[in-house]
Amino acid sequence: MGLIVLDANIVIAVLNAQDAHHVAAARALARALERGDSPLVPASAYAETLVEPAQAGPQAMQRIDEFLASLPADVTVCGP
């Protein structure tokens, strides 16, 4: 049981079935959760995941928040 840091590319790939890395990202995340790892998303990665959904509208942005809440993943500021 440990901590897993989710970069934006992982979150984006898991949520987009058309992404070239979708299957690998979804499997890796599932394995981490099965081990009991706690997901953490840096605030900078969270902001990056919202770029495309922000262009699509509030519902698309809400999907990101719902996904992270379902893990549950903490969004946090990393650094000094």
C-alpha cells in the first residue's frame, strides 16, 4: 500500500477510450488501486486535465471531478 502520483496523461488516457494509451493506463491504475495504493494528482496535472474539457463545457469538466472522486484521488499542490 503506497502512494501513486497520477500525471495528466494517465487521467486523460483512462477517460478517453480512443487514446492510444487508454488500455495500458487503465490497467496500471486498476493494479495500483487493487494493491491499495492511494492516488494523488498534483494541482498542475489537474489543471492540465481540464484544458480540453473546459473547451467542451461544464459537464465535461464535471466528468473529470467525478472520476477523481470515484478513485478517490486527492488533488494537491506539490512542492516547497
